[in-house]
Amino acid sequence: MIYLNAGNLWDDDYLNTVIKWNEEFKTTIQVKSLFGSVAGLTPTARSVDRLPYRDWAFTDRYVLKAQEHGIAIRYTLNQSCIGAIQDFGEDWRKKLYDDICELHDIGIHEWTIASPLLVELLRSMYPDDFIEVSTIAEVATPQDVERWLMLGVNGVNISTSVNRDIPMISWMGIRLPSVSILANEACLFGCPWRRECYNLSSHNSERSEELFGFYPFSRCNKKRLADPVEWIRSRMVLPQWMNRYQDLAGVDWFKIAYRTHPKEIALPILRAYMEQQFTGNLCDLWPTISNLGGTVDPKEITCISCERMDKIGVLDYFIEHGNECSDKICGHTCFVCNNFLEGTLCQG
């Protein structure tokens, strides 16, 4: 069985669809948790203009319905920067502690966290709750794992940088109670803006053309648009690859991202992963924001065939050769992904 931790839209129709599909695929794959947060309630790695507002009555009812159907709500307290310690301390005393207690009281007992301080605080409050490390924390080495285990976490969303390092993932699976892979993250491999992108969102920054030209969103998207090989370099895991990761690395959990997007974008992505098969455009699996940073939607100009990725053995190559590109420079001392791109561009 494969388990999905899918983005939570906090929407009744969306939840009903997830419940329906869980029944349809009950022998092969299940959405076991929905991750996300509510706008304006707790700090998170998304600015409030990208999150839904929900009152306590709705949240309580939603959490209960999900639980009745075997789906946990995994709440994200995953801001990459908690700010000045005195400001965090004041917010903790005035509001954050009470909000977390209320969330716990309505049935939320699973958390995704990027801050070690928050891990310590949550673990002291709720010794039996499930706490996982956010992908934002970039856990990528055995030493990283040991440090977070020392703090009391139950699981880790590993850094996408090691998504193709099967031996490393296997080791993490032996050491950790729970290992999860973020499957459809198309951030640039080795992105120089990634940390700042999360920090700015954690401080609730607006995505504004007037503020340094949609910084940093326009930078990364323009890079993808200009050089589509970045899609091959990104560490995305195709739906049909999940079983191979399970067989080779012992990973049962995969995280599917799209929580700040409408159902029309989110549900086709979830469906592809529940069917565990997708032959279309790789760009369709990434929940891009249309006109991200003032640019066009990548799928309007780029088409990379997932079917061709399988036919020419993209995953096979990395299984066979491991993470050999870790000490190379893309496009300078390594051209593997460039060569793959030539064989995967859609025809016609």
C-alpha cells in the first residue's frame, strides 16, 4: 500500500472527492493525511493571500469528517523563519499557544514543522502527537536525520535534493519511523532563491510587481521558461515511479503539493498520483500559479512527455548510477539531463 499526504484545500467538495477516490483505490493507494494551514491563524510558509480563511466551526466540522473516513489533518507550522526570538516569544504567549491547543482539542494531532524550537515546544505539550520535519528544513544527510531525531520527531519529509539518491533514502527508511518524499516539487535543483523565497513567505510578504519585480518568483520561473532542462533536473517523482521507490528504498509515503491552488488544478494532479500512472506533460504535475511572477504558465510553452521519460529510462539511469551528479555542475561537467531533454520533448 502507498500512502499520500496531499495538500488540504479546506473545501468540502475537495474532501468529498478525496473520500470517494480513497474508496475507489482502497486496495492500492490511500490519501491518509491532508496537510495545510488556515490563513491568519498560525505562522506558516505561505503568505495569507494564498491560503483560505476558515472559522473554527468549519475547521472543527471538517477535521471530524476527515477523521471519520480515516484521513488525518496534518497541520503545517512550517514557517522557515520564526523571526526575532522576543517577537516569537510574545506571539507564543499571546496567541500561538492557545491556537495550537484549540487545534489539538478539535482533533489535530499531526504536525509538519520546520523550526527545531517549535518541535521542542510541541513535543513538550503533546508527547504522543505525530511530528514530522518539513521539506523546508532540507534534511539530506544521516547527520541531519540524527539531529532531528534527537529533538523528538517521528518522521521527515526529506530534502528534494536527495530524491534521486536511492541508497540515502533507503538508509533514512531504516533509521526513521516515517520517511516521506515530496513528489511534485519543481523548484530549481540547487535553487539560490529557495531559502529566501520561504523566508519572505513566512514573513507574509506580498507577491508584488512593484516590489523588485515579483521577487523571487519571476526569477525562477523565467529560468525554467528559458531553459526547460530545469524540469528534468528538478527532483520530481512521477506517479508511476512511486512503486519503484517503495520496492527499492522502502518508502511508503509521498507528499503531493498544490494546497494553495483551486480544485481545478489540484484534483487532476491528485488523480494522476492515485492512478499511479501519467504519460502527459511533466509541467501538468506541478501546480504552477498561472502567470507566476508576471510570466506565462510553463505548460503553455513547454511540453516534456512523461511517457518518453519512462521509455528512455530517466529513473533507471539514476537507480543505476546513484547520486553521481552531486559533485558535478549541471550543463558544465554533467550533461545527463540535457541529453534526456532531447529525448523527452513532446513531438508536434
